[in-house]
Amino acid sequence: MAPCTAFLYGVWGAAFYPGVDNGTAVLICIPIIVVIGLFYALYSSSMPRTGGDYVWTSRVIHPAIGFATVFFVMFILIAWTGTPGPYVITYSLGPLLSYYGYQSLATFLLSPVGLFLFGTGMILIWAVTVATGTRSMIKGLWIGVGMQFLSTIVYVVVLLYVGHAGFVANFNAMSGWNYDQALAAITAAGYPTGFTTSGTLLGIVDQLLSFTGFNLAVYIAGEVKTVKKTSVISIVGGSILFALWLYVVYEVTYGVMGAQFVNGMAYLSINGGSAYKLSSAVFSPAFFNLLFIFAAGGNQPLIWIVNIGYMFLIFANLTYVFAAVRMMFSFSFDRILPKAFARLDRRYNAPYVALVAVWISCMLSLALWEFTPFMSYFAYVVPGWFTMIGIVAISGVVFPFRRKDIFEKSPPIVTKKVAGLPVISWLGGASFALCVWIVYAGFQPAISGALNPGYVGLTFGVFILGLIIYGIAAAYRSRSGIPLAMTFREVPPE
């Protein structure tokens, strides 16, 4: 979750789900995230261990299932760390440099080599930050979040100050186009003139991407004091505040720039061809942080503040690196991976071997993003992610019955019953139902286009790869005289 995701996913949502009301879609996401968030918070209170849902599912259902599901998460997180170039260069710095006349520099930075070099530097910064311990990671996140809040606050305040009439006047004077002509082109392209129920409901799937990582706090539960209280505040409370902030950004944007204009420009910039008259070097796609150029009337300091804050969006990847390292540590602690991956640095208490492995994997991901079309196969990340959460939800439903020894020692909030069933089972069932709906919606042609067997194969092939890795590890440990299944009879120590 990052404040500036409104600048990013609001545009994709408008382009791919015509008629979406992004603000309403965010509000609908709140009960979904709250239910799943409460489920994760209660589960974490019962088994507060580094590794989170991997520990739970492997101890409750089966270690192979637990490993395969969280292996998928680790795979996706590492793959996503290869995206700093598109976030920072393609959608902000590159267009701004072009707008201000630095075309040669923009062209280099936007090249695969330029994007790779920039991404290499960012991944190195994340690795060094994670290597110096949890506190350094948290400080890094505070810097990233702080810059993004500054960016979005300036964005909102300037829009409210300029108002709709001021924005239209600036657009007409600066864009080489006319606001009314742009609206006419949007209508001619067949884009809805108002919000639609179908577009908004489909847009929920896209908006859920804004909440990516809302449950990752459980992967460091073993490193946090007062887990029960902290989990509820960080997962549930944080998600609600984040959603309300996104709602404010969307509503102010719609109110000042015009809802049909904002959504339609996003659509035209991606699908409009010659009907789109703004500079393709600057406003392609028409992200909010770039349209802000017109709201600011060309004021460079304001424009740079908003866009530099947007660039700090990539600090979310710091969380992904951190979580991936903790996952790999947990796999090693349970003997699925060699024990070397669980070695800790004496000074910072960081799993340095696991960190090196994750860093190498992130560099490979970056290379694949910039030099191959491989990463385009991750079209079904949302269905895959919620498939994983659905499996964890099933483990929560049966947890009180399959692992009574752990359940009965859990805090009262976990063991409390409603209508004869533990609260965690009710929340697990509700989370599973929501996941089924999201997975179904994520595969609809209106969202992901025609079903692509190759994309589906890669998404769910990662789960299968996890099962294969576990099978190899189990066979090896069995031959060594240490059956792997014995490791999962107990919960790891705190």
C-alpha cells in the first residue's frame, strides 16, 4: 500500500473498465480488506512467527501446500521488484524531462539499458537497507511514505485552489488542445459519459492492486512485540485509513479535472490512437501526476514535488524484498532449503545468505523486465494472489479442529465462538468466499481480455513448481534420515 498508487491504478482502471468510479470502487474494497485483514490479524495472534501464512498453512493443512502457496507469493514479490524503471522513469521522470526539453536524456533513461541501470541502483539500495536490519527497513518506509504523502497533499491542495474553471483554462492555454474538444473526442470514442455500475464493480479488481502488501506484516510477526494489538492496527486500521485517503484523492481529481475528462483521457491515451492529441512523449498514459502540469499552471517546483513524491512509490518494493528474505529464511528454518539460508548476520541479525539469494533473483527479474517479454505473462497476478489467500483461508476454517493443541492456547479473541464456531473459522470462511469471487472476476474477459492459456499456465505453474521443490526436499531429507514432515509438527520458536 502506497499513497501515490492513486496516480497509477486510477488510470489503468479508467482505461480498462470504462465507466469506473474509482472512488466508489475503493470504498467497496474496504469491507473486503477488513474481513481478510481481521482474519490475518487473528491468525497472526495465534501463531506470531516470522513466515506468517506459510507457517500457518504448513502446520494446519500440509507442509507441501503451505510451501507452494507462499512460494508463489515470494516469486511474485521478487518479480515485482523488477519494476522500478516503469514506475519512476516511464511514468514520471522520463515524461518530465521530455516536457522540459531534455529529450536526449529522457530517451536514454527510457531505453532498456537506462532502465536496467536505474533499476540496478534501486535494488542495491533496497538490499543494503534490508541488510542493516528491521529498523533500517522501517525508517526507509517512513521516508518513502512521507514523501508520497507530501506529494499527494500538494496535489490535492493545488487542485482545490485552482478549481475546475482554473484547470480548464490552464489546459486550453497550455496543451495545444481544447477541453471541450477533448470531451467530444472521448464521447466519439464510445466512452461512457457517466459512471456505470458494471465498470465500477469490475474496477474493484484493479483497485485491489493498490492494497498489495496489506497483509505482509505477518511475515515479521516474530520480530514484533504485542502482536495481537499491532496486527489489528497495522493490517486493518492501516488499510481503512489508506482506502479513505485514496478516496479523497480520486474525488478531488474528479471534482476539479472532471470525471469524464480524467477517465476518458486515460482511455484515449492508451486506446485512442490519432484521436488523442496530447504529446505521446509526455502524457502517454495520462497519469494524474502528469495532468497535474495543467493544474499547477506550469509551476516547476510544484510539478517536481508531486512527481518526486510519485517516484517514491517504488519504496513499496523495499517491503517486497524484506518479506521475500523472511520467507526464504522460514523455508530454510524448516529444512526445505539448505540451512545456510537461515544464517544471521551477528551485527544486524539479518539473514544475509537469504538476502544475497533474493538480491540475485531481483536482478534476474529486472533483466527479464527490460530485455524480454517474459513478465507480460503476469497478467493474472490478482487471481493468483487471491488463490493463495483462499488456501490460507481454508486453513483458518479448519485450524481449530486440526490443531487443537495450538488453538486452545491462542488468545481469547481467537478462541471466542459465535453460533458454536470459532470466530477465526467464520472469518476464514468469509475470506474464502471473497477470494472465490475475486478470482472469478479476475479471469473475466472484460478485465484481463481473452483467456490466455500461456499466462494461466505460468501463474498456476508457480504453485506446481513449489510442490515439486518441496517434493525434492522431502525426498532428500528422508534419505538423510530426517523426515521433513517431522519439522512441521511444531510451530517454530519465537
